[in-house]
Amino acid sequence: MKKLLLVAAVAVTLNVQARTMEDCAINAQASKIVMQARQAGISIDEVMPGYSDDPETEASFVIMRLMTIDAFSQPGYSLSKNQDRASVEFQSKWTLKCLKGK
């Protein structure tokens, strides 16, 4: 799971200024991975990205932190179908934010 979260962080890093559907799809995948981790019961400490001193990547870390806080503010579910629905809804929410440029 940590490897997937690292991939998610890299995706957001590469697409912090994304505004096309294709670019936002990469960010959406990152949000889905974060929510799947939340639904799997992984602790926020394992998911929360660290800080960066590099100004070029700091914005992506801020976005990942906001995404993680948002995911862990949502309820966790025990049924697989509810976990899947929560992940898809969270992914859609972050896709819309990307497309709207927020």
C-alpha cells in the first residue's frame, strides 16, 4: 500500500496544475488510492505525506495532505460494496475539483 501511496503522490506532483480531463484522471486515481487506504483501515500516519522543502513539489504535498485529511474525515465502511462506493464518490469529488481548477 505504501508503494501505491508513493505513486499517488508522484502523480499529484506531476499534475498539480492539471486542468485537462486526462491530467485530472491521474489526480483522480491518486484520490481513489488514498480513499481505498482509508477504507482498508490503514492509519492516517501511514498515508499522510511529509513536508517538502522543494518549492516545486511543496504544492503537491499540500494537495496530498488536503486529500488525505478529506479522506480520513469520511466514514470508514466494513462492507466491500460500501467501501467501493465511497472510493468512487471521493474520486469523482477530486476529479471535479481538478477540472474546476480548485
